[in-house]
Amino acid sequence: NAGVTQTPKFQVLKTGQSMTLQCAQDMNHEYMSWYRQDPGMGLRLIHYSVGAGITDQGEVPNGYNVSRSTTEDFPLRLLSAAPSQTSVYFCASSTSSSGELFFGEGSRLTVL
Amino acid sequence: AQSVSQHNHHVILSEAASLELGCNYSYGGTVNLFWYVQYPGQHLQLLLKYFSGDPLVKGIKGFEAEFIKSKFSFNLRKPSVQWSDTAEYFCAVRAGSARQLTFGSGTQLTVLP
């Protein structure tokens, strides 16, 4: 199984540009989420979804949009990138009962 | 909102030394607890988890953790570390019926050969 797949792995943007980080899982998990990882701050939750058509904000949602049109996909959109969004982004999914998150390999984003 | 504290930011040990990484959380109700490991350049992987039952849980690669409810703690232990244990370790909590996990800030473990 592929598990959780994220693309791209690396991206460099200029301030003000937009982009979408893709996330797909093939485990039929209801729950999907996006975290950002910054040195000394651990992982902070950006947005999450408990099923198709349902999304909610996490701890640091500003500057990011998400949608969940299918169970498999949960893209993260940056509408106008800022240097403060330079980070490593992880997508993760889980079943409704386990709570155990399965992570993608991460996407390293640099905003100049 | 719940929070998770990992007080050790960077731990340096020699091979064969014993390891204990602290994790404390702030939530008074039922919790699910997790330890994840991130090897250099890789994504997070589950080391072990506690849902209920025996408060001493064993995970992969010889790691174990003990849930002490009265202390709101879930410390990670390993009797004898190896160079290959060099990684960053994250404690995480799921509080009550919430779906999301809250992570601590992580502890970087460096094991010297």
C-alpha cells in the first residue's frame, strides 16, 4: 500500500504566489489533517477533516485553505504565500476509532 | 485547550546508556497517548500508544512508556540506546472524543557511538 502520499516534496515560492500541496491516502481513512513542523515548536495542526465535505480549523489555520471532496484527497492551498509559511508540511490520516496517525513523507516549502 | 510539554529539548547519550524522555499533558479527562519518532529526513512513525488497560506499554525497537494518570505523564524509556536511535521524539495526546492529536515540541536525541 502507498499509504499517505504528498506532493511536491520540495517547493520554493516567492511572496504572494499561490500553490497547492497535494495529499492522498489509499487506506479509506475518514480523518485527514495537515500539520506544519517548525524547529522547537513541534507539529501544529493547520486544518483537519473528519470526512468528505467536512473540514475544520486547527491551531494555525490563517493563510491556508482546505477542501475534502473525496475520502482520498485533502489538498492544502496557500492563497498568497508569506515568508512565515516557510516550513515542513505533513499530511496525516487515521481511522475513526484508532486515533493513530499515519503520516506522509512531508513537503518542504520555502517562501522567499 | 489541552497542551503537551516535553521539557527535554535535546538529549545526548552514549551508546548503552538508559533513556527517559519526559512528557506531560494538561487535560483532566480520558486521553489517548502516543509517542512518535522521526529519523533524520523521514516522516513521523508510531513508536507506541496507550488507550486503556496496563499503564506500561511496550512499543517497537525496545521502547516502552508508562502512563501515570496522577502525574499527567507518559514518559518514554529505553534501557540501552543505540546509535540508530538518534532521532527526534514527539509525544502526542488525543483528549476525550476529539479527533485531532496535540503534539509536544519534540526532543532531539543524539546517541554517540
